[in-house]
Amino acid sequence: MNPNPHRSFESLRQASVRTGMSTKTLRRRIAAGELPAYRSGRLIRVDPTDVDALLVLVPTVGSVTTDGFTRRPATELSWVGDFVAGG
């Protein structure tokens, strides 16, 4: 039995427009084995969920990292203030 009977696919062009990644980048990810792709004749299709998985969150100041630590602005670190002030 198929656990996901309503699986959807999109063309590389559609994935490119939706994510802002070039089709060339998507093809490179497929060739590297980082993005599963499905072929039917000449058509190549990808699962939007697989494409979205290529996008990872970039940690920012104040965000909690995967190791559980919170990143703080450099200005909150005591030694940085001394360094910037020339002290």
C-alpha cells in the first residue's frame, strides 16, 4: 500500500521559479545524489518536499542553534567591546 497516494511532482523549471535556484543547480544536485529525481521519457520531475529539503535555515544572531546554544550579538560579548573600542 502506498503511504502517500497524493504525491506531487514538479518540473525543474517549476522548482527553479518557486525556490529561486537555477535549473543548472538543481541538475547538479541531482547528479551529486543530493536531490532524488524521477524520469518519464525525457521528462524529469522532482518532489517539492525534496527540493525544499535542500534549503537549510541560516543561523542568525539571537537564534537558537541545533546544539541548543543561543547566538548573541558581538556587542554583548565583553571582550568584543574592548577590542572595538581599542582597549
